Amino acid sequence: MKNAGLVPRLTVIAFAGFVAATTGGCGLLIVQAPPEGHEQMNYFTCTESNAGPAIDLAWAGLSLVSGLICAADPDGYEDYSNYDAGTCVAIGLGWVALSGTSAIVGFNKTKKCRAAKRQLAERQAQQRFPSEEQPVDLIVQSVVLTPSADTLAVREQLQLTASAYNSSGAVIPNRMFAWSSSNDAIASVSSAGLVTAHATGDVVIAARTGDVVGTASLVVVSRP
């Protein structure tokens, strides 16, 4: 009666081994990474789904359980099939290592595939809808504030004007400017370029459009 439970256990072990042998290694054998040079390709195939690597993980767990079941009755396996506990554990761990490694490789391949597919979609969209480059005469090269320097008394106001110029020195119309002061306590500036003096000192007023900035230096003096 020693081997009464042996046949069911052997059936489980045999099934697990068969399944692992026939379906394990999906990440290594079945899952496809993006091909070399895919950055220049207009079409390619690879595996986006994580189903294969997930199967590898499942078989890794099943292999571990099967090895433990086998090791739980070493005498019975030794009498029946010359398996001892150490052999059962070694076989189980071997399949765990194979399936686990395959899962890691597979997940890495699918991750690269999804990234490559996103890049392909971006390239295809760029080809369908090419970006319109800004005309050279609308590219801002400099911003000039008028006046560029002045003196104000406390509580006085000064209207500054900002103009954007292209590389030919022509004014670019209809540009919006963001205004700022280096020290609002001395002089603040409105969104329209109106400066109000608050306290004596030196201050720099800036107007920015895009990445180009123009400045004006102001000196605030006390009222006479």
C-alpha cells in the first residue's frame, strides 16, 4: 500500500512535465522582439501581448509544485521510478529556471515591441501630416523695448513698447509678449507693458515672446 498514492502523483508530474516541455519557453521561442533596424522600417511584426510570458510564469509555478509533490514521497518514487527527493527537486527547479528565464526574456521582448510600435505610429503620422515649419520671416531673432532706458519718480508710470524682429531686421507683427519685472517692489509692470514705480532703486523690465527676451533698464528716484 506504500505506493497507493503514487500513480496519481506520477500522473500530475508527467502532465506537468509534458506541458512544460511543449508549451514552456514561449518567451524564448515564440515571442518576437522588434527586428534590428526597425527605426527605419515602415512595417514590421513583433509580439505585443504578454500572454506567452504569462504562460511561462504559470508553468514555472506548476513545475515548482510538481517537484514538491514528487519530493513529498521519495521512497515511493525510488521504488517505482528510481526518483529520489533530490532528483524531484532538481527537475522541478530546472523547469522553474527555464520557464522563469523565458518569462523574463519574453516580457522584455513585448515591452520593446510596444515601444517600437509607438515609434512606428509616430513616424507614420509624421509622414501623413508633416509639420509645417515656420516661415523664416516669422522667426523672432530679437526683441527690442522702447524706451530701452529711462528714469522714473516714485508713483510715476511709463508705457513700454515691445517689438519683435526677424533676421532681416523687419518687425514681425501680431506677437504676444509676457512682461516681468526684476523687482516688483521697485517697479511693477502690467500685461500690457505699463510700468508703475513704487520705490527708489534700479529695475529691469523684460518682455518675452517664444524663447526671445528683450529688456529695458529703469531707475526709480524719489519725487522732488
